[in-house]
Amino acid sequence: MSTEALLKVKDLKTYFDVTKGLFSPKQIVKAVDGVSFEVKENETFGLVGESGCGKSTLGRTIVKLYEPESGEIDFNGQSIATIKGKALKNYHKEMQMIFQDPYASLDPRMTVGEIIKEPMIIHKIYDSDKEREERVVELLKIVGLKPDHIRRYPAEFSGGQRQRIGIARALAVDPKFIVCDEPISALDVSIQAQVINLLKNIQKEMGLSYIFIAHDLSMVKHISDKIGVMYLGSMMEIGPSNDVYHRPLHPYTVALLSAIPIPDPEVAKKKQRIILQGEIPSPINSPKGCAFCTRCQQATERCRSERPKPIKVGERYVSCFLYEK
């Protein structure tokens, strides 16, 4: 694995103006609020956190479906935070996305062949329709579908098969990087494992890098090299997958891991579940200090008034005053 980062995100902020009326007070949702991390070539960066923490917004900002408020996004040595036009089109060839809902992300009026060929036509890949069709058949085989599926419509497939079509569409332009936005959350548990294994095999064969967004920390651990834990638009902890999973540092990560069910009843009885008190604050009126201070049992007055910066602890970064030397 290369030591050079393919994707570098620094102090990225994505805000949305949700002011309701002309004379209403200004209301800004801080969906992503100062996030920094790196992803190397052939690496999978897992992104976890509760619903509404900004995971999907972060992924869509990196793909440039949303415009960032500020911050830096460097991809393969190029700054892309403000690119437009042809440069943005070229970036989208290298950076693709697999969407969460396999039912909503495919056009029901197009055949599978047309859906997968469309990116090739947009980016002018291959000279003839015959070559594009041959590539579509090849991609269908790669994702575990049959060549004769090329003439069928999305409505004729199950959720797992539709997600495979979405993966094939993302691969159609030979990208270097794919943002997987909760690609297994709408699927049955048995199908989830199949899709995860498929993504791992494709990564190994094609040398891809992933950002894998999910709620399930145990599933993220299975596919990820590094894990980032988000809460209310902020990154709480980043580190190697095994370290974060087995030796969590941030109180929020500890609480998340305590909620993972254990199949052994005897072990489950001995496990201490941490129940977080209170509601997640609104991203419109987020806390002045640490984003997690309103629900953290170890919070101090400093936590409520000052925002912690990422502190290096071994191979990890954790945004918590507990680890200051």
C-alpha cells in the first residue's frame, strides 16, 4: 500500500442555510464542521456515527454534489474544493459514488445496459456502442449478474441485485476512488455480507480506494483499514480499524461500541452497555465547545466552552481533552 495519501481533507465545512422566512432570524445547519482526514491508495476509510451526524453530507461534499463552505479537498495532488466545468467532469471520472437506496438511485425507465453505459457516453469512453456494450457485459459478470440482465429494467431485480447494478455503474468509468454511502443499509443481513465481500474483491482486483459510510461499526471494521467516528458534524476519533474497535479512546466511540449486540448470551450478560443521556443537540444550535459535551459523562466546564483539537495518540487522533499531556 502506498504511503502517499490519495485524498486529503482538511478543516472541511459544509453549511446549509435553512432560514424559513424573509424576516426570520438566520438559521445555519453546520452539517460538516471542520473535518480533516486522509485516505491512501488501495485503502478503505470507514465512516461511522449516529443518523444525522453528517456522514453522508461529508461523502457528497467530497464527490462535489454539495459545495463546501470552506476547507480543502485535495485529490491525487490537485485541489478540487472550488473546481468547476471540465475540471469537475474529469474529477467525477476518477471519483464515483454508490448510493444508499438501490431503489431510488436507478432510473426505472432505463434498462440495465443503458444505466451502466450512460457514464461511458458522458465521459466519451470507447469509440463505439458495441465496445461499450461488451464492457457492460464484463461489468455485470464482475458484480455477479448475468449477461442477459442487460436488457432488463430495475423493477425486475431484488434490492441486492439493484445495488450490484449501482456498483457496476460506478465502475463503468474506471475510477480510482469510490464513496460508498451506506450501500448495505437497505439490504437484508445475508445480502449485506455478499455486497461487502464483492466490494473487497473489486478493490483488490482494481486497486480502488473507498470511503465506506455506515451505521454498523462491526461491519465497518470488517471492510475498513481505518475508521473515523463522527458526531454532530465533527470527527471524534480516527485510527486503524482494529485499534478503534478493540481499544476505543473517545467517550463517544466507547458508547457506540457498547451498543453492538453480542451473539453469546453469557458474554452479553457481562457486557456493560453505556446509555447516553439526553438528545443529540440541533446542528443549528450546536454546543460552543466539544460537540459531545451535552451527553458525555466526563465533560468538564472546559469541554463546554472550548472545542478540543485532534490530539495524536499513537497511530490515532482523538478530539478530547482527556488525552492532553
